[in-house]
Amino acid sequence: GSPWATMEDKRQRTVAPGKKYSYAVTGDPSKPESASGSHAKMTCSRANFRAAGWKEEDFKKPVITIGVPYSNSMPCNNKFVELADLIAREVEQLGGKAHIAYTPVISDGITQGALAMRYSLISREYIADCMEIMHEGYAADAMITLAGCDKSVPASTMVLPRLNCIGLSLFGGAALPGQVPRPDGTVERSDPGTVMEAIGAYGDRLIDIEELHRIECVALPGSGTCSAMFTACTMASAVEALGMALPGSASHTAVDPENNTTEQKKQDCADVAAAVFNLVTANVRPRDIVTKKALENAVAVVYALGGSTNAVLHMLAIAHEAEVDFTIRDFHSIGQRVPLIGNLRPHGPYHMVDLDKLGGIPVVMKELMKHGLVHGDCLTVSGRTVADNLKEVPDLESLGKQDVLYPCTAPLSPAGNHIKVLKGSLAPESAVCKLSGKQNIQIAGPAKVYDSEDEAFAAIMNGDIVKGDVLVIRYEGPKGAPGMPEMLSPGSALVGRGLGKDVALVTDGRFSGASHGLMIGHVTPEAADGGPIALVQNGDIVRFDCNKLTLDLEISDDEFAARKAAWSPPPKITDRKLRGVLKKYAATVGTAHMGAVQG
């Protein structure tokens, strides 16, 4: 029977530790029966919970949402049912009631080069929305989110300051790098970037179809996100530096060589369950953590490790959800103070597992803090400040001889040689380039213009793009595609054909974290909005100067005005028949200059 024999018993019952919001659906015994959310009024809710297996004692427990972006069809997140179950078990053992909420998730690796990639960036908003729906729709008390493939990492963080609900995020972990045997008997480490560049090499007949197939079969050995400092690991590192993930957890790999979940990742599941109850007890909320200084810490780590340009979009989106005034210019100015110290793929030879062996993100942050490049007084989900978290972390110089991480005093590349935010006549708002340590880059070349990624990729594979060209790919922005797909396929094809150092790629789309070469993306205003990139014609000179931070289209003012007056959206925009999610997204998404957020 009911544990409350009388109405007076119900009214005098104390609130269970951590249980607050969920009384709205389980019924609050302390409220009069006529009140909203009273025990009597919510009888039907409890009947439904009982039908799902809840017991009498479960109604006394705080409800903890476990947000799980899951698919069995992708390596990044296909272990998440196991992780969610481990977290749920720990939550229940600690006195909570686990509420598992699955969401959609898109694989950038699987959709790369296909029209399906249009759903990738869109999924960032939808994952966050789904977690919000499942958390608020069940009036849960706190949230733990899992993060894996690229967009699920920022999404699983965005929802927390959006709702300002108590919670934290856990990265599911990077994969181990593959091992590709070479004809000379050596073995080369591999990752998705290896596969993409092999496609370009095949197109240039540097390898045959059998070699391409062999690389396909061995390059990615098991579960986990891309093993290098591509977008998923970039954002996992940033979220840890932001303070929204437990120290050290970002670099822990997903699986062992037998593709079993590692013991460390299992321990991470136990640790986040314990952490969420500590946060509940202390009433520490995401907006106590996601401050402007914390965002600066995250950006500093992105630059130090040579992270993905996608971090620009995602950090702006997280700031937007936290209602913190943080702009693309802030992102740029912070980064110009931070040297490149991580010798990681795609610009170096090492992977996330190598960084983990050194101690992971805490070692990076300690080196940065020693040189005044991160704020030590920022609060984190550990309940302690950054400085407190780093007290027992070894200094970089004490780790002995290694070349995975360089000291700030002798970096892989000086400050100001990684991600740069540009402006000019071709990008009146902004554009983003990634140098990955390259210095003093200046480019001026004739444009070859394509209105889609597919057209550009075909031109590269057919040999139509030559040394000195500036490849312009447009109508691939947030509205134009829609969905702002990555240009990894054409970019990797350029690298694979030996043109990575000689052909610049300029686009209103974005790039994969695996991209390297001369890449300039996020050009705004985008072509679909009638931005200057829509006015470029074949043969126009496009000029880029990384020192002056400029991206210009070299035509006269009169010519520019004439083209602008004559421009109208092409059939790619006017004739498309968008439906469902794509239609809604194209109508509501903002500019990349602001993070491509909706609403």
C-alpha cells in the first residue's frame, strides 16, 4: 500500500535529496490535493510509470535524464546503449531513478560527400532539442548527456546551459587508430582522413582500386569517434576545458584492441553518476560554469591542440545557449595568443590515445595556465576550480622526452598560426581559415567556381583544377545547401592529388576536422543570401593574406555593383523542393558568423 497513511503524513513528508522538479509528474505529497502537481492529481502519471516497471520507492527518487544520441550503424556512438545502461545502474545505486532518452545522431564519416551530409549540422540542434524535450517533458531533476560523433558533442553540451538544469556531459571516447600495411613492409597509422585522401590518390592513379579497398577495410578498426584531433575530439577537449566534463575524461579511448569498452570508460560512467549527485547537492548549474572566461579556456585548448574549424560554430552556439556575449571576433582574438603545442593528426602524426597516455587535457591546460593562457578560477563540474583540478597534474617537462605535446616556450608553431577569422570584400562579415602551423600564407589566383560540392569534386577528379587555382564552392552554406555540409571530399581529393599546397579552397560551407591544406570556409554572407561569394566568376582573382586577415575579390566597385544588381538566386535555390526538417531549417537558421544557430 501507500507509504503515506494519512493526508497529514503526506504533507509533512520531507523532500528527498535531489528530488525537486520531478514531483510535477510523480506527485508532491507535501501539497494539498487540490494543488497543481499534488499526489492525488498525478495518480494517472504514477499508474503509467508503474506500467513501465517503476516501483513504489521510485517515486521518492530524483529523476536523472541520460541523454543518449545513438545508432547501431555508426562506430562513434554504437556503444552508447552499454554506456547508458552503466550510467543508469550507477544512478540507481546512488538513489536516483534513471530516465534514458535516446536521440537521433548523424555520422559525418558515413554521410561525407553525400547529400545526407546536409543533415549533419542540422542534427546538432535536433539532438539538443530532443534532449530538452525528453528532460522537460518528464520534469526530470538533473541530466547526464553522452557525446560521440561530431555534432553530438556540442549538442550534448548546448542543452545544459539552455535549460540551466543541473548536469554534465561524458564523451564516449575516441577510437584507436588503424594500422595500414604498406608495400614496403612498414605499417602506417590510419584514420578517416587516410581514407578520404586515398580516394584522391586513386583519382590521380597513385594507387589502384585494390589498394583503395584494402585501406577501406583496415583503416578504422573499431568503435569510437575519429581517433585524431578532428571535430569530435576537438569538441570533447573543448567541453572538458569549458568545465562541463570531468577532468581527463575527453582523452579516454572508447574501446580496447578487441573492440570492448575499456575499463576506464566504464569508470567514467560511474564517475559522472557520482558527479551529478554532487552537483545536485551543491546546486551548481551550467550557467555557473559556462562563463565568458570558461569559453576563453575552451578556445585556448582548441588552438593549443590544432583543433577543427567547426569549433568556431560550436563554441558560438554554446555561448548562445548560455546567453554569454561571445563573438567570432572573441574566438579569434583569444586564439592569436595561443601557440600550437599538440602534434596531432591531421597536422601531425599522433592520435588521441597518445595524448591520453601523457595525461590528456589536464596536462595541456596546466601548460597553458603556467603561461597565463587559461583562467584558473573557473568552476567545473568536478565541483572545483580549474586551478584546483590541475594541482596534482604533472608539468609537461616532467613527462620526459616525447613529441606529442610541445612546451609553450618551444611550440610546434608560434601563436597566430592556426585558425584565423578573415574579413574582406569576399567576406564582409567573416570567413574562417585553418593554417595548422603554416605561416605567412598569401594567395592570389584565378577562381574556378562551382555551385555544389559534387561539381567541384568531379572537376578535381577529372583534372580540371590545376596548381595556382582558387577553387570556389558556393551555395553550400547553412541556408544554401541547406545544412552547411563539410567540404572534406573535395579538400581531401586535392591533397590526395598532390594539390593541397597549391590550390586554395574557398567556400560558404564548412570543413571537416580532418581537412588540411589551404582551406577557407564559413564565408559570410553566404551565397544563398546574395553575399559576394555568389558574384564570383571564373577567372576572377581571389586574394588571401593570412597576416592582414583579408579575403578579397579583386574586381572594381562598378563591376561589383553591376553583378550585385543582376544577381538572382540560381535554380539550385529557386527550384528545390525542400520538405520536412530541411525546409524548416533553411527557413530558421542563422548565419555561420553567429554559429549557425536557429531561432
